Amino acid sequence: MKLKSFSYIISLLIIFFCSSLFGEENKIDIWKNQSSDPSSTIKTEEKPSLTESNPDAAQIIQASEKIQIQEGAEIELDNQNIFGIYEPASYDLNLNMWSTTKADDLRSSLKRLNRIELSKSSNELLEAVLFSFSYPPQGMTEKEFVDLKIDWLIKNDREEMIESFLKHNDQFDSKSKAVQYLVDKNIASANIKEGCEKIKFIDSKIKDSYLEKFKIYCLVFNNKKPEAQLLLDLLREQKQSSKFYDDKINFLLGVTEKTENKINEKNLLNFYLSSITIADFNYEPNKKTKPEIWKYLNAANLIKLDDASDKKKIKELEIAANEDQLDKNKIFEIYKQIPFNLNTLINAKSNYQSLNESDARALIYQKFLLSGANKTKIEHLFLLEELFKKDNLINVYSNFLSDRIKEIGIENLPESYQEIASSRVITESDLILGKVKYNDKILHQSKILKYYVEGENKKKIQKDINRIFKKINKNKKYFISAKDLALADALITDGFSLPSNFKYNELAKKFDVPSNLLKLIDNNQKAFLALKIVEIIGEDEPYELDPETIYFVTNLLNKMNLVTLRNKVLNSALPLRT
């Protein structure tokens, strides 16, 4: 069910309230699927992907009823707004999914998760839970809840999701922060045209001088000078402008012929205006330079090394690249500028130790470029790796090394180097699962999985269940694994019939499910349970988890009827893929 209008929601709330007077269920879930039977079949193709947003989702929902979420617990929801991106019902959740969770529990969990480099699957699960429309946890204000969401998106550099959040939610306290992030992101990328398109999110309700200043500049950028002049006058009347900004805009408008040559680093907009208005702009970044300014300098190609003998400057640029402030490729371009005589290059392995750190790396890098044989290339690549590690600059080099090994091809290296070279290859961050290879001799790899992987017809799958279980039963040596139980548990939850001689409950006794997580089920903490599971999966993809963990994770999701999230785990953890 989609949120459509305020009046529509109020009508639904009245209906539910009236129903409660006649002894109906107390919990209100206006986004719940019509069927609440936990054994009903849910096909994977009927659910959206975990990264798909809903363009029709409501921006703000207001409620004025007391909603009873469990016996003895009432939450006052007078004029309370909710914010998000996804419909909670799309992930088997509801508007009250955080209502039985304490605010401190959510804060602590997110704090722990922020310290983990989450896998792609973990991130998708977290986003589904955190960015579905819902009321805040107990003890957390609406403002803090939306701030928490926006801060997470900014910290994790989720530009597309921030735009989606702005599209789906009209007014919220962190709106100016979200818009400024998008604006600065595009300024830092030297993409002013795209940045100016983000001002569509700025309206009269946003009172932010930084965004107003950028809006005025965009009018100048798009040659709408009269409108720019008008807004500038209003900004001055409100005493929201500054001497620096007035000087720059007047110069760009043609009101004045000269502008101040002092570079202003107070914020990214001021720095950008400095760079485009000062003739022969020249700026030397240093340790104190803000990360966003580094990024802009890099994107605008304003970082130059005029003197290859300036070792201090080279060192500063290496550190900036290691901290992801400067394009790492820039360092290797600089290395090529450093001059060496022919004899030094020929005998690089003998001479590099007598040089300073940057020159030593530059020498070995140039020797690598001149090398012909793959054996010589890989030797110099590994030597260069040691030199970067020695100065704690390996972040500059890791991707470079991986790319060079891929170019050469591990199969083209001497056998003695192949294993260590393989360990240096960085796989793509976006996980691409291979084609499923079905094996009916193993339950959790069998064609039964077609129901989850391909959305196969339920009748066809029931026939496969009967056939494959019969086949396995004949094999007296067959051992029912934890992965097999994970599949069996999912099938039972989804309404399939298993053979009577398959004693699931007996087999399940061998595996303990953590009692603290079972308690979350007893307390109906759907969202928090899902977040705890994200913590458990963490940096791993589900297929990297041990079988017992796969079982108790999917078992918990089944118990809470979170089948969409469970299917995500199953599709990664169980199939054999080529």
C-alpha cells in the first residue's frame, strides 16, 4: 500500500481505531500487506530490489492517535512527522518498526556499524531498515532521527540516496545540510553546472546564507544577471552577505572592474570564487588545507609541481594522496618528472637506497616503466610496494599494484610469483554473483533454489521438493548440514510441505540461536533485529559466513517474517555459483 495523502491516512487511522473498539488487534500497521499469515508464500520477484526507491512514497505523514504497539506500551504520535525513502511494507516492515526499541540501542548500534567497513549486502540491508518510513525509537525526537539518517548518508558519501531523500521528503531540519552537501560535492568535482541544478531543492523555507549565495552565483553562471542582482540586494538587506562575497559577485556582474586578490579559504564556495576571479591563480595546499579544497584543486587541475626538486612539496602531495584528498595517479605523474641520469636508471636496484624516500620511489617506478620482461616488472612492482609500506603510504599504491598485475596477467608471471601476485589483486567493490550451478545431490544447492533465485512457480518447486528429498533420503550417508536447514526453514516459512520423515525441529536443536536476539523477537523489535544481523554479517558477504551463522541469521529473519531481507541472505549464502 502506498502513502497517498494526508486525508487518506487519517481515514485509515480512524478505521483502525474503530476496529480496536470491537476487539480487533491493537497494533496499527497502515502499510502492512493484506496477508499476515507467516506461512504464506512470498515470491522474490514481487519485491523491489533493496536499492530501489519508491517515487510515490509520501513525504510527510502526520498522526494524531495513540498507537498501541504491544501490551502495556503506548506511543503518543500527535502531529508527528515521518521521513524516509522506502515503503516499509516493501521489506516486510511497518511504521512502528522502531517503536519498541530504545533510542540508546539504535545510537549504539549505528556507532558500532560506523566503525566497520560493511559489505555490499550489509549496506543494502541497513539501508532498507534505516531509510524505510517509520516513527522514531523510544526517547528519540523526530529531529534527531532524521539528523541521524542524513548524517549517515553524508558520512558514507551516498549522493544518490540524499537526492532521493530530498525528493521524497518536503521539509525537515537537516534539509539545508543535505543540500549543501550536494552543492559542495559538485563544486569539489568542478562540476558547477550540475551543482547549480541542485538549487531546485532550495526554497523560501530554507534560511541558509551559504545556499542563498550559491543560488545567486548560479544565476550569474547562467547569465541571469538582473535576477542575481535582485537577490544580492535582498541578501545585503538581510545582512547575510559579506565584504568578500559582495566584491566577487560585483566583479562577476561587471559592476566593478577589479577584485581583491586575497584567496579566501573559509568555505568551498569562497575558495571557488577566489579561483575563478583571481588572474594567474596560484595556491599551495598544505597539511591544514581542507579535504574539499584538495578535491577541488585536483578536479580543476590546479595542482602543479613547477619544481621537481621540491622534496617537501612532493612529500605533502604523497600524504594528501594517501589520505584520499588527491588523485593517486597524480603522484605517479610527478615521479615521471623527477630526472635521473642513465647510469642511475640502469642500476636502479643498487642506487635507490642512497636516495631520499620520494626519489627512491620515483627511480624504481621509472625502472618499472622501462622494464620489458614480466619477471623484471613484477620484481620492481614488489620493491616499490615495500618502499610505499616503509613510509606508511600504501594507500597510494594498492590499486596501482593491483591494476598493473591485472594488465600483465597472473598466468604470464613466473610460477614463484603467482600466489603472492594473486593476493595483491583487488576485486571489484560491487559484488557480481556468478551463474547458479544446481546440484540435486545437495539439498541447499538443488533446483529447489530456483524459487528464490529465479522466481520459479510454486507448484513446480513443490514437485522438486518431493523428488529431491526422496533422493536424499535414499542416500544413507547424506548429512543434513546447517545450510540445508536454512533452506528447509525458509521453505516451511513460505508454506511449502516437507516430507513427514524430515524431522526439522529435531535437527534444528543442534544449533543454538543467541538468546539476546531471540529476546528482540519477543519484544517485536523487527528493525533493531535486522540491524543486529547487519552487525553480524558486517564486512562479509553472506556466502562468506560459516554455515551455522547462515542458519541462525535466516532463522531469526523467518521468525520475524522478514522474508525479503532473508531472501537477500539466502541468494548469496546457499547457491553454488560459477
